[in-house]
Amino acid sequence: TTRSWDSLGLSYESNSNLLHNSSNGDGVIIGVFDTGIWPESKFFDERGLGPVPSRWKGVCKSGEKFNATQHCNRKIIGARWFIDGFLAEYGLPLNSSGQTEFLSPRDANGHGTHTASTAAGSFVGNVSYKGLAGGNARGGAPKARVAVYKVCWNLLGGQCSSADILKAFDEAIHDGVDVLSLSIGFGIPLYADVDERDGIATGSFHAVANGISVVCGAGNDGPSAQTVQNTAPWILTVAANSIDRAFLASITLGNNKTLVGQALITRKENAFTGLLYPESHGLDPTASAICQALTLNGTDAAGKVVLCFTSMSGRIAITSATSAVREAGGVGLIVAKHPSGALYPCPGDFPCVEVDYEVGTKILFYIRSTRFPVVRLSPPKTVVGKPVSAKVAFFSSRGPNSVAPAILKPDITAPGVNILAAASPLDEFADNGYVMHSGTSMATPHISGIVALLKALHPTWSPAAIKSAIITTARTAAPSGLTIFSEGSPQKLADPFDFGGGIVNPNAAADPGLVYDMGTSDYAHYLCAMHYNNSAISHLIGNLTKCPLQKPSVLDVNLPSITIPSIRTTPIVVTRTVTNVGSPNSIYEATIEPPSGVLVSVKPEFLVFNSTIEKISFQVTISTTHQMNTDYLFGSLTWTDKVHIVRIPLSVRTEMFQPYGND
Amino acid sequence: RRVEGKVHIVYMGEKQHNDPGMITDSHHHLLAKIVGSKQKASELMVYSYKHGFSGFAAKLTESEAKKIAELPGVVRVIPNTLHRLQ
């Protein structure tokens, strides 16, 4: 967060942004469902905060190495844990996992401490991670209060049972939280929105019905399509993007050419050392130099830097190669891989640099061109600002939504790559109380913090109105005007299935002009359209609900997006309703950017609001000129009054015959 | 039966009134109907959901889960599952 908030226009020093105008989110309560909290972190210092909001009905509960009197304060106003569902089902992981864990809100894993500090951590000056990413760190809403609901346990990387999650929702609704931040999810295939195995979908429905915004991560299964999680339309689902910051390490070759990679090395500049690529002599000419199966037997790797290649995007290949090089007496590692942005130090702070295949191949050609190849790895420098552009992260899960393709997911993207925030000292990557992590887990609390600021500024707005404001004002282009890219293989221009509305733009979201609002009846419309039965819907929403005989169309759910998964020869008409939250006397004009080969018209083309007309419905007619099945094509519909730009994404797929498994 | 029983979530939708104590009593009563006694119901009950919505989590065998699902007021009975950090 030493850069992420500035990159979003929420500089602490400015006195004219959303942060300032919302009093840093003072008085708003953010509930965090996660692995607990490390209360001693400076991010949870209570100095400068007023009394606990009087509406707060939650509790701080003492437990193992967590004393409520000592560890709760005016920042951490609630802390409790939910493990009964986990224990009843799976036995006693606290004794059997081999991992440290506390039967209390104390965070052994570190994930919850990181996410809570990102959403609502207090200002902490002059921090860095291993000397990199230096600056001032804080949460999005530094004066918001934190309510900790520990539902995830330090077993197999963090596990959370749906029975415990539902209990946390039940209590959080009672306690009086304003925002819930859940950096947790469920893998593909997903459960239905009304299936309690999901836990999050059902619990969040009741939270949203009580006016609580629920923000969830989209998942880390990208860049494959149809991997987005937490897809219920009442949830604000968050993708992850990198920020305008890189950690660039120079690789100087013996021929005086300098190439650049990314690294989190802390050691001082090395002198030139030998450089080795373990050539194979068998049938597979590259087998020896595959990072995850690096074979250094019979090679003289001692005192050398080793180059290897991998097609794996995770950390396993790098970790494995580091061990092999270290065992062979090597002094450094260059890993050529798909660029993924997310960086971690190599085990034991071993010097390793990540490069892409192009740079890796240049290094290989150099090695093959000389008898005594040498290299010098320089420690990385933190580069911030214009030369580096934000991209949708490689790992961030992508749409379309596999449960309801007509509901666009993810909704929004936020910084989630190499985010520096508070650490539990038990986090293996922690450095002096701080750590850098990557994931949609890290993007989620960025949006939770922004939602808290918006709640402080507009306390009467519904969760759907806040969600709409965030989506319709998001950035789809970099400040330079160039469209945002999405990491993948190959990289491509980002589309709504990568980033929803775009990269969040908090200052614009504070004054969106129009919102696509929704209430319980709109969600009932969605549930009817999804063919859930009357009884289930009635029980879910608490009122006798009878779906009309002719099922409503899911395309008409009043979302700030239009997604048509299947259009043929007949035009499709969809309806939306917007609510004016800006100046009462306003006139908005529609601008359409149609998807390629798709015809789009809107009626009326002007929306005229005054003191008595606050809501207006309009219809969008969509038809296709394509005579064959196409993939999704993208456009937008924008309403503008010359002050506000209210943009929603359009995604349209032509299907002349039944689809057969493309995405 | 503890070996056999798995945690199930008995979901009963929006709560019908605002007295959490009464809601929890109704959950125990419902479970007791199926497992035979209030004491047994207390042993098997894991959570009573009573503030934001109504329902409970309990250790149930498959046949008990099926029987509870047929009782009036019960929307669904679904096994507990695991989520992961992201």
C-alpha cells in the first residue's frame, strides 16, 4: 500500500480527494472474515480515533495469546473466532497440522492481518519490504474500525468451513458492521447462489438485505476464462491488477549487454561470476534446464549463476530450482518464465531474477556464444510511475460467470500484485512487521476500504448503489489514454471479463451522477429468472414471493452492465433503471460504442431529471449482423451530462446454434 | 453415530421473528424431533443461526438430513464444505 492508494488517486497528502472528503472513513465499521489479526502491528494503532461507534453491538473475545482488554482498542473494535463447524467435521487441526495456530483471533497465518491492514490500517510512515517499495503505508479507510471474524484456519494454506462462515455472517449482521471483506472463495465448479454449501452467497444475501456491502475476491485461477468465483449479483466481486510499480534488477552479461528482470533480492551487487545453462545430451535437448526438474549432476555449477526455463506460473518451479542450484554450490538463479508480476523472495533470500522467455533466450544465446560466460546480478530498484503501467494480473480469475453468464463478473479490479501491508511475524515472508503478497485477496480489501469511504460520504446509499458507482466510474484506460492490458499468454487488451467495469476510480465513484440501484425485489427478479422455486425465494427474502408464470428475463436484472450470452436473429430488448444521485435538474445523453458487428440502440436517448423525477427507465435494443457463432464482443453504453460519465460494459455473443464448449 | 454424522447446514431462510432465544429454541426443538431427544439435539447442534437469518448447523447422518429437509420451514439441508484463502 506504499504505492497502491496513490495510484488510485487517494493520496494522503491531498485535501480534495475522497479520502479527505470522507474523513478517512471515520465511524465506518469493516468486518473482515479471514485468518484473524496480529493486533500488535502498528497498522492497528488507535491513536487519533474517536470513541467506538455507539451502534456497535459486537464483542472482543479473549483466547489463546489474545487478551481482549489489551488487544482490542478503538481500531480493533471486535474480534472473535468461529471453528466449531471446522472441528466438528474435520477433527482437531490445531494439534495435527504441524502449523502454528491459536484458538483465538490471533493470526498465525498472516493473511488476515494483511487484508485487514489494507482495508482499514492506520497510517504508518516510512516502511519498506527488504529495502524495496519504500513509502508510507496505510489502509484505504485509515479511520474506519475493524471487526475481526476469524473463520479460516492455518491448515493446508488456510481453510474455512461454510458452517463457520455462515455463523460469522449471522453475528456480523447483528453486530452492526457496514462493510464485509472476504478474501476467500470456492473453486470451480461453483454451487448455486441459494446453496448453503457456498456459505458466502447465502450469508451475503442477508447481509446485503440489511444494508451491508459484501466485497469478495474473484479467485486466482486466471487467466483461464470462466474461473471467476463469488458470482452472486449482490456481491461486489474483485479482480486484481498490478500497479505502476516494478522491482527491476539488471542482469549484466560478459559481453557488456545489460538486460532487465524482476526480483526481490536484498543482497549487494555481485561481481561478475560464471553463468551456466545445463545443456542436455539425451533425446530431449532442454530436459536438464527445466526449472522444476533442474539437473546439475555432472555440471560445474559451484560459484555460478544458473539459467533455467519453466512454463509453470506458480512458485514451485522457482523454489525447486533454488534448492537444486544451492545444493550444487551455485550463487544465483535466472528463471525464464511467463511474466506474472507477482514476486516473492527466493527461499533463504537466494539471489534469483525472473525474466520473460525473450530475455531468457537472449541470455541463453550469449551463453552458447562464448566459452566462459559471466554475469552480474544487481539488486533491484523500485521504479514507480509513468514508465510502468497497471495490468490485470495473470492469476486473477476471469469471466464469463459459470453460474449465470448474463451476470457480468468480476465487477471491478483493484491493486492486488506485490502489495506491502502488515504481517504476522509467523508469516514465512515477513520482514520487520511487513510483507508483500499478491492475490485477489489483496485486491478485495482495497475495494472494501473504498466502499468504507463511500459509506462515510453517502451513508444512505444501498450496497447496490455503491457497487454501481464503483463500476460505472471505473477506468478502462491508463492515464495516457492507452487501453489497459491484461496479463496472459499472450497479453491482450483487457475486456469486461478481465476487469468488469475497469480499474476502480474512487474519486469518480464519490460523484457518479447516476446509479443502477437494486433492492430485494430486484434480487427476487434474478432468483425467479434463474428458476429457483417460489418457496426457496420466499424463505430467502423473508416475504411470500410468487414468480410470474412467464419467468422474468435475467437480462433485465438492474445491473450496471449488459451481458448477452446468446443472441440469434431476433433482436433482444433489455430494460434498465437509473437513479439520479447528482444535481436534481440534469439531462443525460446516451453514447453507444457497439460491439463489432452488433447493432445497439437506446430509447429514450435523453434522460431528463428534475426535483420530482429521480428514476428513469430506458430500453436497449441489441441485434447482431453476424451469421455464425462468435465469441463475446465488447462495447459500452455511456450516459453523460457533460459533468458525469456513467459507463456500463456491453458484452454480446452471437450463437446461431447451440454452443459446444468454447468459452 | 459421531463417526457417521457429518456437519450439515439446515437453512430456514429469513428469520420469522426477532427473539434470538426463541429462534434457537425452535432449532433445538426441530432437531430433537428427528434425533429423539433434546439432550441429543444439544449434543449434535454446532451453531444456531438466529440474527441475520434462521437455520442451524448440526452433525447429522444422511437419513437424518433427509428427514429434516422434509419438515415445514426448512428450505434446504446441505453438507458443510471448505473454502480457501485467495
